[in-house]
Amino acid sequence: MKKCSYFFDFLISHAKVYGFIFPSSEIYGGLNAIYDYGPHGVELKNNIKEFWWKSMTLLHENIVGIDSSILMHPDIWNASGHIDQFNELLIDNKDSKKRYRPEILIQEYVEKKFFNDPKKKEKILSRLSKSLKKKDLVDIKILIDELDICDPVYKTKNWTKIRRFNMMFKIKNEKNLYLRPETAQGIFSNFHNIIKSNRMKIPFGIAQIGKSFRNEIFARKFIFRMREFEQMEMQFFLFPEEEIKWYEYWKNIRLKWHLELNLGNKKYYKLCDHNHLAHYASAGSDIQFHFPFGFQEIEGIHSRRDFDLKNHEFFSKKKLRIFESKKNYLPYVIETSLGLDRLFLAIFSSSLKKEELKNGKSRIVLKLPYYLSPIKAAIFPLVKKDGLPEIAKRIFNDIRIHNRLVYDQKESIGKLYRRQDAIGTPFCFTVDYDTIKTNTVTMRNRDDMKQKRIHIKEISKIIEQETGLKKVLEKLSKII
Ligand code: GAP
């Protein structure tokens, strides 16, 4: 436990020191559960987005993209059920003035207290599960009292009643205007526009990447649970009678996609069926990932049937149904919903390593998949004299518009290598005295630190082939 929290603290510090993630508004003391992405963070994030986007829209000919607005007509949120049903439970401790989610209080308490008594643990969790299902808030409070659960920090039991709390952010002074809590509604409300403008035929999908906002009371664990975050969602519209076929198809495809990232098969807890379905879902499954604090959901796959389109028809009074082959129906929807920041954390935490070296020293290295690395290659002169910087700069200038590179001569070569290792740069090319005679440079690989000489002309091709998305997309296209 200690080891994991040490690693997590180290990861958060590494992300800040090397320009991946900063606490938002830090100079004013920060803002709970809001983060900013720095120069390397935004590159890594954009590369992840590009990989997901191309996997969806290039590898599936019947999936198109959209970029809908964050602010939407207030009726959208009535139709989607978010105003009435997008609630979390909360309980306050009157002494500490801290706010908790009661089910998490109970789960965490039971995990610790009955670690060696699985039967007792199971019994309590099953009672909790039943009460959650029945929305029996009184029984959940009784459970907290019976178990004698204290505030984890202040150790007192002075609890309030359990209440419901809507997680949408309402915009002040704007009647019924909310920040969207999921990107999906922009897809449902544009469903007919897309059918008409792009002549789409069922089955087809609409993909979108965008910001979502939730007033999470239990926002913790760095970028795992934030109040402002990004989702990569895809809604797949299908014939109702094919619901199960496509649900199974998308569960399978999404898992394969994750495994292709090569973060380690054991890091995935594959597809757990949801016990508590979201209000819009008739079936749901999680892909869980082993984050530094344990297995948690990274992506959800849901069958939303015609819940959204039916309600939008009712509230908007516009016909959204399809007329096809003499049939008149509302398509069902399978949705795949992946948190971009969670995927970032999964990739970052699995790639960050401390390695002991043969010379007794150690190095910190970020072994990102090459195609996701923020910087694809670094170009250095061995020394800052004798014309070497000029040659290195020339190489850099010749190829920098094709790939994100850095030129650096600020420190000794050893330190330059360590810095690139720490941000995950796959290759470093060093110009030395032999370059002047032979037009060759040393190429150093991040992962095994091996070096070899290559001709200057090969640099661009190697970067393109080894760090581009092409190879991985080609491989994926054969699997999915
Ligand atoms: N449209 C369906 C939907 O939003 P969800 O299970 O609530 O479903 C989908 O969210 C994904 O969005 C989650 O699996 C997670 O990766 C990400 N996500 C949800 N809430 C988040 C938060 N507060 N911070 C970061 N990511 C979040």
C-alpha cells in the first residue's frame, strides 16, 4: 500500500517536473480536481486522441465524426434524464465539514476491516448493493451507524442524513443552462442531421472527443476523477433485433484496441458487467485497468437501446425515427465511452519506470509506445564547438516540420539522454566528429540504450517508420 502511494506521489511529481500535468491555477493555490496539461502533456494527449480518432473513423467505414457544443438547449437534459437521475449520494460529517459518498465510505471501510473475513465482507456489500438498487437511503445510513464508521480523517461519527446530489454544473444567471456531463447528447441531438447530410444507413456510428463536466464530490486520485475532463465516445446506431450482436462486437473490439497499446495484458481486468446500471442503460460493461491505486474503470460499453432517441422525440416533438424497407423504427444504440484523461493516466503510469543500470547508477525512463511519445526524436551535437552545433541544427531544421523533434545542447550528452528518457523520446541522434567525415550520426534507442551509426539521410525515414501511427493502424485493421 505504502509502495503504491510512494509511486503515485512520484508519478504526480514527475508529470509536473517534466511538463506533462500541472495543478490548475497553481499560483492561486490550485482548484480541486482540475488540472492543466503542459507542453509534453498536450502532445501525448493529442497523440492518444489521434490514435483513438483514426481507429474509429478510418478503420470503420461506417463511423463518422462530430464536434458538438458543450452548452446545449436545457430540454436536452430533461430528455436525457440527467436533471432527474444524474445523482450521487452524499453524506456530510458535521465536525470535519467533509463530504463523502456513503457507498464508498462503506466499501472502503469493509475492505479494510474485513480483509480476512470474505463472508462478512460479502454479506455487508450485498446488503449495500440491494439498498442502492432499491434507493433505500435510510438503510444505507443505518449500515454506516451499525458498522460504527468514522470520518476517515477526523475520526468522529457525527453524520448528517444521506442526500441526493445532482452532478451537473449549472451556469449561474442562465436559466437551466448546464455544462454537459457527457458528450453523447450532442450525438443524439444531431442524429438526424448526420443521417441526412452524410446519407448514413443503419448500422453506423458517430464518434466524438470533447470536454465533459461533473461536480464530483469524491474527486481524487489526480486525473483519474476530475470535474472537467475529456471523453472519447462513440454511439453506434443499429437495428433493435441486433442489439446483442453489436453489444458483444463492441465489447470485443474495444478490449482488443486497449490490448494493442501493449501496456500489459495483466493490467486489464477484462469486461466486468455493471451491477448498478446508469439510468439510460439496459446493459453495461466496464473495461477495468490496474491503476497505481488498484483496478478501476477505464472505459464503459453500454447498450442504451432507444432511451435517448425516444426521449428526444418526446421532448422535441420532432420525428427521429427511421423509415426503411417499409419499416418505421427507432434504432438502438451501443455506446463506447472512454475517458481520455484516464487513458492518459493508464499509459503514463504503466510506462514510468526506474531502471537500475549495469554501471550501478539508475535512470528514470518513460517507456511510452513510440507512436504516442510527445517528442519523436532529439538531435544533439556532442560538443558545443568545431561546427557540430551547426550540422545538428541543419539536420533538425531539415526534418522538423514532419515530426515533433527537439534540438538541445544545453547540457552534457549524458544528461541530455536522461532528460529525453524521462519524457519518453524513442530516439536520440548525436552529431560528433565522425559526422564531419562520414555524414553519419549515432542513433540511441530509449529502451535498450543501444547505439549504432546511421547515415544522416536515414534519420527521417527511421523516425517516420518507427514512431508513426501507420504500423499500429495497419495491424489493428487486420484485427478489427
Ligand atoms: N456517456 C456515457 C458515460 O459518460 P460514464 O461511465 O459515466 O459513461 C464514461 O463515463 C467514461 O468517462 C468512464 O469510463 C471514465 O473513463 C470517464 N469518466 C467519467 N467520469 C470521469 C471523471 N470525473 N473524470 C475523469 N474521467 C471520467
